[in-house]
Amino acid sequence: MIILFIGDIVGAKATELVVRNMPKLRHDHDVDLVIANAENCAPNGLGTTVRQLESLLEAGVDVLSGGNHSWDSAQAVASLKLPKVLRPANVVADLPGRGVLTVEAAGETVTVVNLADGCALHSVNAATGKVIPAYQAWEQVEKCGTVIVDYHGDHVLEKQIFAHAVDGIAAAVFGSHTHEPTIPLHLLPGGTAFITDVGMTGPIGGVQGFDPAPLVRNLRERGDAFNGPLPGPLREAPITFGAVLVTIEAGKATKIERLTDASLTGKKKLGKQN
């Protein structure tokens, strides 16, 4: 089984890039299952819209995961009703959405688990007082067949510890949230593929895809980048593509490799770990 995981999709143009290239990506890499973190795909880069998530699903994405922006707007909350859309599982059950989804791919059962660390969720108004430790939630969820995790987190340490804790149980742990891709691609001893952060699919050269000017102005004038009018607009810049491809056999990862912008133009793929 070959699984493609696409890092945080930021804004409408990034969404359109994924939609436009999804048939090629699935064909060129013989992909059986596509998972994409889409919590930033709304036109303003915060949250989601039903229309955009439906366009990703119609294009061939199988599962859409989320994170701290999963409840950002009425549209984002409405998006959580779509059956193939996830938000972090480690919140209390009365918050809208689901954190675990079981699907069929390549004739096998696959369980996708969406988790987030406490730092990523600490400023989420909807989740105030409702966050459960990620590993505790992991232990509680029902897991069938091959297990894949999107771990949406700020802390490198927590992501790496979690990946080692589930080595041999999860086939892959994909770190998301920081929008900055990490270089090392890991195959852990028990058969878990791991990357600390897949990175983003979004506008290059700014601050996580956003125009840095408002944040810089707040920092210079108020001493705090986040004390002032927010959010700023998305950066008007070319869209970078951040994704990884994992090969799984009998519930264990055998290969992980990074896909970059070159994978959309037919050039050689970069960053391979066997």
C-alpha cells in the first residue's frame, strides 16, 4: 500500500494546486490512499470551507485532517459534518467533529487518527478546558488494520516521543502544524515511518504562508506580534508543495520519501529513506 500525506494546505490557491494535480499524483506514484491536512485551506488561511473540502475530496483526497483551526468559523464547524473530515481526537466528545476514521484502501482496512499537542490547542477558544492529553486519547481510540497518525503539534520533542511510543503499532506518524518541513525521514525499528513535520502546501516566503507585514508591525509598535489586528492576508507568492509518500507492507512501513514541487513537474523526487 502506498500512502500520500500532504502537509498543511494554506489558502485557496494551494487548495486549487492540490485539486489540479491530484489525478497526476495518484497516477504517477500508484497511490492507494491520500490524506491531507486542510485546516488552513479557507481563503483567509484560517479554518476551512465546505466547498473547498468537497473540491479536495472530489479530486481524489480520501481523508482530510485538521488541527487548531478546525473550529475557526461557522463554515469550519459545518465542514466537520463531512464524513471524511477529521479534527483532533484529543478533545472532549461534545466538540463538533470526529478524530478517527476507518477507510478501505488497496483491499485493506486503514485507521486514520488525528491528534494535536497541548501547545497547538492552547489558544483555541472552542477547546478551552476540553483538551485531553494526546497519548491518552490515542490509547482510548479504536484502531483497526493499518494505523496512520497526523500529529499536529508545535513541539519537536513531543512528536518524536509519541512516534517512538507507537512504533510498531502505527504504520506512520506524520507531524504537521509548523508549516516548516523537517529534513530527516525516519523508519523506526518497529516499522513506523515518521517525519517531525511534513511542512505546508502554501505561499512561500512569508510567515507560515501569511504576509509578515502586520505581524512585524505589531512586534515593532506593540512589542508583541500577536497584539493587534489579526490575521494578516495570505502572502501573494508561488505555492510550494509539501508532502511525503510512504510504502506499507503488512501494516509496517518499508519506505518513506519526500515529494516536493518537482513531483508536480515530472522531475526527480527528493529525499528518500529505505
